[in-house]
Amino acid sequence: MAQNRLLNAFELFDAYNKKDPNKITWEGVLYPAEYFYAIKLYDWVQKLQPEAGEALLLASRCQHIGRWEVPRDTYPQNKAGYLNWRSNLGRYHAQKAAQLLFEAGYSETEIEEVKTIVLKQQIKTDPRVQTIEDALCLVFLEFQYEEFIGKHEDAKVVRILQKTWAKMSEAGHHAALGLKYSDKGFSLIKEALGLTE
């Protein structure tokens, strides 16, 4: 892969995500939220797939680019509104990523390949898309899950965990069970998976 071009694309993605007005503090350091999550998604993809190709690495760094620009509360607060938001958001990410990839010097064919992964198309046939899905689930579990369980009823958390688990591969499951959780966090995971003591 053309290292300079790849690094140029990463710089463009990171600069864009650093505009996120939403912040996250991790281990005492303040980050723009989407920049932080993009870096962590990229890290997880590399752990899951050390031989990841250029398209997958690019997709991991721009998967949710500009997410704050399409707020959830601009859509109806029901299931249909949520699904419409998610669908439109995915297309927005792909479009924004395509613009920056073109700026970085990628061809239309290369850009379409990245967009396929960003849009999570062909998840059953493209192992790169499954890797992204696993990495997204692992970012949630490692960096967002504990805060999430503090805001929602246990029954809802268990349902979300079951849906999350169903999206993941066996490699993703193995990585997820290797993470550190609070006692409550781990007990809810065990409940969701039907694990006994």
C-alpha cells in the first residue's frame, strides 16, 4: 500500500473528527469523541486482523466520520425514526469519507471499496465487514458499555447485549470476554448469554 497516501487519508479523517464538539475523557485525557472512537476502532481492527488491507484500515478510521453532524434528535423518537436515522447516517459517513479519500488521491474504484465496508454491505460474504462489525461492538463494550448500563434498565441492557453478541463472530466473542468489566457489567453479560456460575 502507498504509505504516504494512507497516512494522508488518516490525517484528513482525524482532522475532521477532531471538530466533534462532544468530548470524552479517558484515563484523564480529554478527546473529541468521534476522534477517540475512530482511533480505538482502528486499534481493534488491527488486533483482530493484523494483516488488514488498505481498504479495511481506511474504513476503520472513517466509519463514523462526522457523526455529530446528524444528531439522533433530528429524527422521530421511535423505532422507525431510529432506523431512518441509522440508514441516513451510514450514507452520510460514506459520502464524507469518499470526499476525503478523493482529496487524499484515491481512485473511484478504491473509494467504492471503502464505502462498501463503511456501509457494512455484504456482511455475510465479506470478512472485512465482519471485522468492522466485531470492532464496533468491542469499542462499545470497552469504552461505552459501563456508562450505558448506568443509564438504562437491566432488561434493556440485556436485550442490547444479546443483539450485540449476535452481530459478532467467534473471534469477536473471544475478545469481548477478555475485556475487564465491573461486577454488574459482567453479571449482565452472563445473563444475556445465559451463562451460569
